[in-house]
Amino acid sequence: TYYLSGESIPVERLYLTYLGESPRRELAIGSMKIDEKLGSMPGSKQKEQLEKMKSYVKACHVCGGKTIDPKGFKPQSLSQNNATYKVLGDIGIVYDAGFIAGLLYYPGHKNDTWPYLIEPYSIYAVPISSYNFSGELAFLSDRYAKEKRDLSGSQWYNLLIGKFNESSENEEPLVVVFDNLLSGVDMEYFEAYKRFIDYATLQNATFVTTMELVNISSKREKA
């Protein structure tokens, strides 16, 4: 799943449209700019921003190609509030990937690792996976690992493998964030990303879009 930003779409729309043509890829809503603090804005401003972002993502489409109707959202800086959830539901967004298992969660869902429904907004919260780092929980993000923990590429790779094995054993999804401005340009982190994908593939992992993960979780709830 690609969470697009309002800064990237105007200059990279053709390339993003090409990426979105694949049935194995999902284009979703990010934020208008890097490090945007959506949760600090009034509800009316949030609605304006999110509607604009949705229209930007929908524009990553060519005549006769795959229709883009974004169903997902992940806020920059994971900044959001109840007004955000309401706006998301109002504009037809199905899930919000701005949560962290055990760290940042909707009340009553601290231990949830699978997507869960947020009432009364009728949207799903998708928890990013977390891991134990020196006795503290941290979320599985390359930017966090590099900028906050100063991990080398090999340390990041080992962390990914360890969390993958743990999630597999517990029959839980592994949700990890790779930032194109980090893993896309830092060669150590890029190599860690490739090695991790190769490892997961050899372990017969199933790779899904975030929307597919939400659908799987929904079916589990009804079973």
C-alpha cells in the first residue's frame, strides 16, 4: 500500500498512476505535506485537507485504466483525533492506519494487533506492529529506527526478522512502514528491505494490501 502525499502527486502523478495500475498495489491517502499535524487542526480544516487529498489520489488514473477510489488513510506524524475519524467516515474512507499496537490505540484496544472497528465512526483502525527495544515498545518504522534509535541497516534487518518470526508464531499480521525518503535513498536500509522481503518470501509469507488485511480481519470477526 502506498500512502501518497499532496506534495508528491502533482509532480509524480504519471509514475504513481503506473504503480497504481497493478492489482497487487493499493493507493491510499497520506497527508498534504511531510510532518503535517492533522490532529491540531479544527474539524473543518481537516475535512478540507482530507477531501483534497482524496481527490488528488483519485486523479492518479488514466482513461481505460484501473479506477482509483482510495479507501485507506495514514496520517503524517500519526497526528489525528476524533474529528479525524468522523471526517474519514463521512468521506467514505474504510480504514485508518494511524495506530500502533500497544502504544497508540483507540480506547479498549491496547492489545489488538489485527485491524478493529472504531465505533461510532464505522472505520477500521489498523495497528502498525510494535516491538520491544531495550525494554520499551517502539513501532515498526524505518524512519523511527533510523532517526530515533540510530539503528544500522543490519540492525534494522535483524529487528524485522525477529518481529516477523514472532508474528508468525503468534499468527498475527506484521504491519511495517517503509518510508521512500529513507529506505528509498539510504542504501543500507534499502538492502535491509530487499533482504527482508526475500526472507519473508522464503518463509511462504502472504503479502497483502492494507485494505485486504482489513477484509481478512473483518471475516475473522464474523467467523
